[in-house]
Amino acid sequence: MSGYHKPLTIYCRATSLGRVIQAECDDVVNGFFASRLSDPGFLNAWATSGMRLRQWLRNGLNFYVREQLRTRIAIDRIESGAIDTAAGDSRDANAPSESGAAADAVFERAWAASALESAMASTRRALRDAGRECDWELFWNQKVRSVPCEMVARERGMTEAQVRQRVFAVAEQMRYALREVLVKDGAPTPDLAQEIRSMMEALHGHGT
């Protein structure tokens, strides 16, 4: 769940779900995980839902907050006998927050960033274990820092062809790692190319 915790926390903040039950968003997500992941039926139900895991968790978080709100209202009524408790909670729920579509877009962007970070970490770890961490540095310098290939080659005492070959190999390993993340999220293999395109669009904020 490490790859989902931060996106869900960001979503919680965007929707003011934490404010609804007067709790920090990090605590809300931790409570949600503790509540749902202790029940084998929760993930079993996801497996037959046809949904992406990130969407299942996002929806589950909303249901969890509603449950917590109902519980808190019930406790407040019992302890204080206050008839207007529910109205007070409604005011909390109406605190400024993103609209549904905007909050979903924020969540998708956060999850895409988390998925990419996970794929990068997996790739770098695999290269380090194989004694090829220098290949990651070649990839990072050329593809992320945009250092010209000829400059990278000169600094490393390599030919440009060698640099391109190693950078290409790392990029392929990254793509494989990213596909693994998407498959674990529930994407069918035939849909992976479209999933990656959608993820990139979310990262660049298209349609928001």
C-alpha cells in the first residue's frame, strides 16, 4: 500500500475528508488501511470488481469517512443528547474543497507520480543489485537532466553509441517496471499502452 498512501492523503486533503471527521488526512488514510486491509474480503471484492485498485481504494476511503462520520454523530448524540449535532457536522462537510472531478484529477496525478517513483526505485534497485548503477546515472543525466549524449560520453570515456545503448536498456527496464505497477493496479495487459498514456496525461495535467 506504500504506493497508494500519499495519493490517498493528497485526495483526502483536496476533498476536505479529514476536516469532515476532524482528523489529519494522514491519520484518516492510516485508519482506512487498518480498517479495510484487516478484512480479506475487501481485496477479494476488488479482485472481482473490474476496477483499478487505486479507484477501489479511493471509493473505499470515501465510504470509510462516511462511516466514521455516522459513528461520531451517533456518539455525540448519545453523550450530549444534542439534537443539532448532525447539522454541525454538515457545516464541517461543507468546508471549502475541490469539486468531485477536480479532486479525482488531483488523485490521478498524485497516483501517477507515485507509480512513476515506484518504477524508478525498482529499476534503480535492480541495476544496483546487478552492479550496473552507473547505467542509471547515464540514463538520469541524459533523459532527466538533458545532458547531451556526446558530453555524457566524453565524461565517461565512452562512445556515444555505448551511451545510447545503455540508456535505451535502462529506459526499457523502466517501462517494464512501470507495466508491473500498472498490472498490480489491475490493468489488463492489452490496456497497458493506453494506461501509460493516461498516466502521462494525468502527470501533465491534461484535461484539468
